[in-house]
Amino acid sequence: MIKRGRGMACMWYPIGFTVAANPSAATVKVNTDGTATVLTGTVETGQGALTVLGQIAAETLGVATDDVHVVSGDTDTTPMDTGAIASRTTYVTGNAVVLAAEKAREILFEAAAPLLGVRPDQLEARDRKIQVLGFPAKYVDIATAAKHSENVLGCPSIGSATYNPPTVAMDPETGQGKPFSTYVYATQIAEVEVDDETGQVEVLRIVAVHDCGTPINPMLVEGQIEGGISMGVGFALHEEILFKDGAQINPNLTNYIMPTSLDMPELEVELVDNYDPTGPFGAKGAGEPTAVPTAAAIMNAIFDAVGVRITSLPATAEKVLGGIMELQAS
Amino acid sequence: MATRTKDVQTDTEELVTATESRAPAKQPLIVPADQPVAFPLQLPEFSARLKTPAVGQRATRPDGRLHGLGQTQYIDDITFPHLIHAKVLRSAHPHARIISIDMSAAEALPGVLATLTGKEIPVNSFGPTLQDQPVLAAEVVRHRGDGVAAVAALTEQIATDALELIKVEYEPLQPVFDPLEALEDDSPKIHGGDTNVYTSKVIKKGDVEKALAEADHVFHRQFQTQAVEHVPIEPHASIASWDANGRVSVWSSLGRITLGREDLARTLDLPQSKIRLIGTIVGGNFGGKNEITNEPILAMLSRKTGRPVKSVFTRGDEFISSTIRHPFTMDYTTGVMNDGLIIARKIRLVLDGGAYCSWTATTIGKGSILAAGPYNIENLLVEAYAVYTNKTTTGAMRGFGAPQVCFAYESQMDDIAHKLGMDPLEIRLKNAFTEGSASPTSQTLQSVAVKESLVQASERFGWKEWQR
């Protein structure tokens, strides 16, 4: 008989990593047509980090995402970065990009202020313009400001900066301290069907609600969540490296079973409205936490469906059926 | 602001149906030849990439179009004149002393241009926190994925054939595979010394024993998780090219090039200014590409041959010689009052570290700090130990220990709710962090959204109305 169940799991996850310093540096250059280039030592690993860093620079300079080109991943040309690890890029590298872009923007403000007859601190960068705060009709185009600054005043608009999250070392005896600057939170709820004659589990639906602070690009956050859930489903039900005398016996994709699109449940993804004052424009991060609560939610749904508490992953049909038979015997 | 997947679908559909997003109609998008030509994208006016303010826009990725058209250059797509190929021989034993390595037959194979053993590597050790891992094992192999020798040849096939001609004499040592056995006094010590525990962590708050004695209910259960692999679509790959000025350029699928260059400089004993490390577009990382693998080997082989040297892991290499996720053994003891309030939690974590440390320090740190869950618990004790075994090295993988402990703490939350007859949502809301809560390390938390996520997810799921 097919039995249906539901289970939830919530989680928290830090942004960045412990043990060592966690710095990033960045350089932002504004071209004389108002477009810009970002230099970062991080690497695009498929998550869309370069798009997000470009959006962060664009926001600071008041231009559009497409106006910014991001150069990355070359130790000869790009500044130091701790790397694409630990869900740190949006938060740490992103903060470095904000600081670098602010320095470049300051040069534009210095150039634009006399043209507009105001002080630099009375200016803002918005909609590809440098405009007077509270008087948006008084403005110069960002291209005009950049050209004037570089070609007339001889001050190219460029800024470099670094960011390292403030932390407090943990006491070795008690572990007390501030190991991370900030954390994200999430809840996932799974609905499953369990065949009580075979132990086979099918995940029908997962609702995932994640906090990442301000989503710099909601579409990319949702992509991360969907991908993270697929890893979580594999961790929960399918994937396991098997060893015999220290040798892996299934080091191939024939015998190491990963979820395919056919194994994926219906996904419903939402973001929590949140803002972290320490992140770039309130952002935190989204990479790893998306894979954290999935397995726990599925295990709780299996428990709800058939009363079997799985204590070792993955929840193979054999384990689930073994649990069902144990319950029936007792 | 709640964003829903259906919005994505609408956006994507708009993009697909918008003729502005396509290349001019009469010209082919790709010409039928070896060299595909894609016309420059003209973004439709509604494109989020063109809008200000930039933050919050559902901007498409410039690399996405290149991926879709097959124009992204991964390492395997990159080639150079005179490029040769390297392969690494892996250990035949999980734990053994290397008596001798005879490369003569491999070197005599036509097409083989150079070979390399660990003794030739200037500083033959690396690791992000503990440099306990050899680039190529020279004296002792500690798991089946350890490399013992490398060959560079004109083709991948010749290099593969040459590996079979390498004669390695081993003296097998007693292995240990089970992390709990590895903890025992009489277990073989994989890295010498008197223990296989190579890092540990304690988080202590309040008086956990006293609170457990005072609790209305005490729950105990042991949970275990398995070893899993990152399985990126693109396996680890790199190319090294040593030029006549003694400067080496390395193209790599590494996710962190600044530290990769530090590791290369150390292992090759070269100034960092003599090394250029280029991080190519990575075809999936998930934590598995955070440290060097074959890069120093390729650099040495390039120096020997004067040619650029490439290696791309097979799927088998990827499984056995790159890092995997730490299996955890987790003992959870939790003290709860009749109303569902958790007053104490005692946790013991044993991490199966495999043969080398790799990213264990971060994994044990995050695993321990997060182990109690996003809950206000006054009395807490977490003790965690990472232990060497003669199995595949464990390292960074999406979540650094968090998926393992979340499986344990959230499974136990439902055990507690079930026993007390409470709704799983209610017991979580009763104990969850709120803005300003103190974390297990007594950090004051900001921008806390665990209750918000619980409530929002329950509403979206229809938790209250749900029927079996």
C-alpha cells in the first residue's frame, strides 16, 4: 500500500568559514562612456557569482547590470580573493566590490560637483546619472562625469578595496566567540509516498523557503535552491560511496546512483523578506544552505508516512522496508 | 518580497517568445562547421540586465548563453601546440610502505616523454590547514586514491598504457577503515603519533548534565551519514606550461586561485611571481575543487619536457582521488520539558576523515557550531573528533558538515514532537532563535529569519490543512 507523509526541517548556516582570515579584494574601473569593469580574484563555478558581483558594482555606480563587465580568475591580473567557497562570494567579495565601487564613484562625484555647483557629498549615482540629492533634475550623465574626470581633470575613476568579515576567535576550551559575521536560515517541507511492501520512497513535492538577506538576483538564488535540493534528494535517498577493504566499489555513475530529473519532486521555492545590515545592500549568501535541510525533511516525511525512523543515510528501500517489517513484528 | 518559481517561468517564457532576443531571422544562429558562430545577443528592452537599480533584478547570466551555445571553454577544450598528456598511477593498497618504484619499462615505452615520482617534488606536501598530504606518495600510501607516480606522453592512451608498466613494490601495513575503531588505542596510527584524532572541537554552554537530570524527558539516538561525492559534470582538470624564463602558467578548474598559487609556490619551491594561475570557467565545484590536485605534477612534467602538459581526471579518478563528504557518527542526547521546551543538548560527533586533513578543520568547526540547530538551548555540550582512516580523503562539500548535523537535530525534533504529542511546527516555533538570540558560541544573532521561514513554508505547503 502507498502511504503518504509530510515532514519539515529548518536550519541555520553561516556565511564564510572559520579557522582563518577570510578576505577578498576588488578593483572597479569606470570607463569614459559610463560603463565599468570589475576585477575579482574569485572564479565562476557555475553559481552565477560574476553576474551577482556585476550587479553589486552596477548598483553602487547607479548603472545597469549590462553596463558592467567582470574580469575574474587570473593571478596575473586580478586581486587576491579567498575563493569560491563557503557561500562567501556575495557577502565577502560583494562587500569588497561595494567599497571599491564607492571609491571609483567618489572620483566621479569630485568631478561632477563643480559642474553642478554643489559639494561632492550632495550627489548620488542613479539611473546612469550623477544627480543632486533631492534635486534629480540637476544632473550630469555618468558618461559625462567619467569623461570630464579622466580626460579634462586627469583623474580616471578607479577604486580598489578589501573586505574581511569581523570575527572573534573561539575559546579553545568552551568554543565561545564570534566565528562568523552572519547566518542564513531556511525551512524545507517534503511530501512523500512510501510503498510499504517495497520500502520505495518517492518524493512528491518540496516547499523551500530560504533567507539570504536581500536577494541581489532572485532568479539565481532560486537556481541555487533548486540545485541544492537535488543534492539533498541524492544525499537522502540514493547516493553512497561503498567501500570494500578500503577500495571504492562503485566509483562510476552506473553504480553510484544520483537523482535525475525523473527523481526530482515538484519544487516550490520562496524567499524570506530579510535584510542584513552588514551585507552588500543587505545580502548574505545562498550557495550551500540550499542543500542542508532536504534530507532531514524527507526523513521526517518517511517517519510520518510509515512510522520508520531512519537513523543512517541514505534511506534506501531496503532500510525503509526493514524498518516497516520491524514495526510489523513488534 | 516573496519570489515564486512561477515568476521565473513567466520571465523565461517571455525571453523565449521575444523575437528581440533572437539573432536576425534570415541568418543561421550556428553555421554548420567545426567553428560555430553565434551572433551577438541583442538584449530585449525589457531585459533585467538593462534596468536600474541593478540589485534585485532577475538579470540573466552572460555566461549562460555561452554555455548554451557550447562556446564556454573548459580545460578539455583548451589546447596548445605540442601539448602532451599526463596520467597518475594510484596506490594498489589502502595502507602500505613504498619499498621501490621502477619506472624503467614505462620510460622505455615509445611516446612517453617524462615520468615523475614524489621524491622529485621539491616540497612534497600540501593541505589548507595541515600540510599532511603528499602530491605523490613517496614513502607511505594511506588510501587507494594516493598517487604514486606520473607519466607524460604524446597521447592519453600511451600515458594510460605506461602506467601498467610501472613496478611498485609495497610492504602492506595494517589498515583501519572504521572511524570508531580508529579511535581505539590499539588501532594502527595512520600518520604516526599515538592517536588518529587530528582535530577536535568543543562547544560548551551552561551545565548540560545538571539540566539533563532536571528535564522531564530525555531523548537519545545515534545517527549516521554516508560518504558522497560532489560529482561535478567537469572533473578536475588542469594544464601547466613552463616557459623559458622559468615562469609557469597553469590553467585549472580550481575554485580558489589565490590560495592555489600559494600551494603551487610552496610545493614547487618557486616565488609566487613566477607562477600564473588561471581559473577557467568551472563545470561544477560544490566544494570539491578547493585545493590543488595534479597541478604541481603537471608543472614538474612541463619543466622536464618543455611542453604544455594536460590532465583531465577520469570519473574514476574523480571518485577515488578527489575529496568526498565526511561521514558523521552523531550521538544526540536532548533534555526536554513537558511543554516542549528544550533545556539541554549533549552531542558527540565523530568525523570519518579519510587519509588526510584537507578541509576537515572547517567541517568540524561548522558541524560543531551548527550541531544544536537554530534553537535557543541554555545548556549545551558539543564534542567533535575527526579521525584518520585508510579511505578516500574527506574535504569541503556544500554545507561543511551542516547537512549531516541537520539530519540528526531535525530528526530528533520530530521524535520529541511525536512523543510529546506536539505539532512539529509548534515545537520548532517554541524553541527557534529570534532576533538577538545568543548562538551556541554566545554570539548575538542579527537578521534572524528561522521562524519567518517556518511560518512562510507552512503556509505555502498548506501544513495546517494537509490531509494524508
